[in-house]
Amino acid sequence: MIDKVLIYEVHYSNFNRYVIPLAEYLVTKGVADQVIMVYDSFTAHDKIKDLADERIQLAEVRTQYEALKGKDNSNTVFFNYSYRITDLYWTYRSKKIGIHTYQLQHGMYAEFLERSFLGYFSAMSRKMVYLKYMVSFLLKGKGAIFLYLLNKDFMKSFKVNAYLENHKKYALTEVQSDHVFVWGDYWKEWFMINHYYPSMASFTTVGNPDYHTFIKNKKAERNQNQVCYIAQTFVEDGRMEKADYKAVIDQLADAFEERLVVKLHPRSDKTIFEKVVGNGGGITYDFPISGFYVGHYSSLLALAANENSKVFLLEINNEEIPEYFKNSADGVFTTMAALVSAVMQKNTSSASKEISYYFENKEEHPFQIISERITGLI
């Protein structure tokens, strides 16, 4: 049994969706004696669900690491859910004091996502923490890490990527997790190319957890006429202005009216979807089994493709839709009018619908695979 597991996140909704289920699994299955869910100073931790199990605690991350200094941490594990500046900073801190570090994929990743600099640092408290973490690497003489962080979130230069690959990739091992759990085999190579991981041995494929959350062992009835829109956090992540995204949603609401249901993201701003409800449609956090799905490139579209429903994608915000989604969709459109017409005419395509290489539906639960991996290494 592992003595202690630290699970780091920054968004309260991700704690509720991802962290708490993993924490509960680890303690109820006897994998870990204690799980501490750790948040950063800017996290709205008061919105995280209450837990009755005393083996699971909630604490501010910095206080936990102060207490771990000078101790034997060889039987302690650190989990994080992304490669954000904050995740990599605490991965670095964990490795420095002998903690085993793991990263869990939490969705579809892209090489470069367009972000507004001010939007990325939208809250002052978060802004100061992110800047502090970035600058701390520079002050420690970790120039390659600083450049890597700056490029992946802001500069987005493939020339800088090539420079890091050819000259500095070994300097980045200090912020790389000891092991990464991915949803499909494709992401192993993706991490090696985009984040300079050394080998395939750094990864384990655990499958798509959304399959177990929304599909496996569920008995939802299919609404063949329903159009389900998969919402994404363009606004919440600072990649798109709210008015611009709302204009897209309003067009969908006017086109499909009561046929439209929106699958919300846990962090969705519900005010963006007011017209959907006003026109007789609906919004939900569940995954409706619908005849038609509309979206952009959310990982949930992998579930839609595997349901033998029609999938139509809309290009917006100058963001590139990955080829594996394009190849599995019934249509990819640059205008709302063309997309609406395709849905109304029930367009068909020869799309393969086979995307398990990217998002695998495993019968074994990801938590079981993760538990077997981490206990085998302690």
C-alpha cells in the first residue's frame, strides 16, 4: 500500500469531476492509506464537494510541501492532470524531494491552442501565481524550462520547438512526470514530440474514462431526432470572447430550436446558452444519446463517433480540428449555414468512425490500470 497520494488540480470543477472519483477509488480499494487533494492559492476550493471519508483530505499545496521537506518521500505519489505551468512547477518540486510523479490525460490535446494573454491570466490571483512560477525557473537558472513554458502557452513557435528538441530537451526532464497515463496509444508519440518525453516506456494507455462515466453500463434511450451540441471552454480558457462564442450558440439555438440539447462542460458559463433554453432546447451535464452531434474538437466527440450517430464539426476561432476527428466525422464545415443544412438533410459520409487509436474504450476501468501501475513501482 502507498502511504500518501497527493493529487493536484487548480479548477474546482475538475476536482469534482476527476480528482474526487480517483481519490475515493484509491482509498476504498486499499491502494493508498491517505489521499490529499491539493489546490493552489487561487483555486475556488470552497466549491469542491465535501467528503466524509477521513482518509481523503483537502489542503493548500504549498503547506503540504513545506511539511514534506527533509522527509523520506519514497512511498509518496504525486498526480496532476495536465502540463500547465502550475502542474509542471509542482512536478518539479515533487521530483526534487523524491516523490514519484504521474500525469493523467484529461482530454484532447492540441499542439498549440490560441489564447488571449490577458484571458489566460484572467484573475489577478491566478496571474500572479503563474508569473511567479514561470519566473522562478528563470531565477533558478532553468532557462530551457522557462523558454519551453513561454513557447507552449504564448509564443507558439515551431522554430522554438525545434530548438528545444535539438539542443535543450534533456534539460526539460526536471518538469516531466515519471510516467503519463494516456487515453489512447496516439498520445504517447504526441507527448514525445511536443513535450520531449524520452521513450514509449514513459506511458501507459488506460483508455477513455468518459466511456465509463457516460456510456458503459448506462441504459439511456436514443433520441434519434435530437441534435446534441458538445460545449467547449473557449471563453473560460481565455481563447475566445464571450460575445463571439455566444453568437455561434445563438445561431444553433435559432436553427434547431427544441431539437437542440447542449452537453455542458463542467466549467461552462451557463449564460452563454440562455437562447437555447429560451427557444425550447435544453442544457445538461449528462451525455445524451442523440441522433446528431455537433461540435468542434472536444474529446467527447469520440463517444459520439462510437455511438454510430451522425457527427458534424464546425471550424471556429481559427482553431485547427485534428485530422482524426475530421476523418471520423460526417462533415466538417466553415460556416454555420452549411452545417445546419447538412444536419437538416441528414447527410451521410464514408467516415470510418474508428478512432480507438486516439480514444480507446477499454472494458477495464482506467483507475484499476492506474492502481496496478503505481503499486507495482512502489
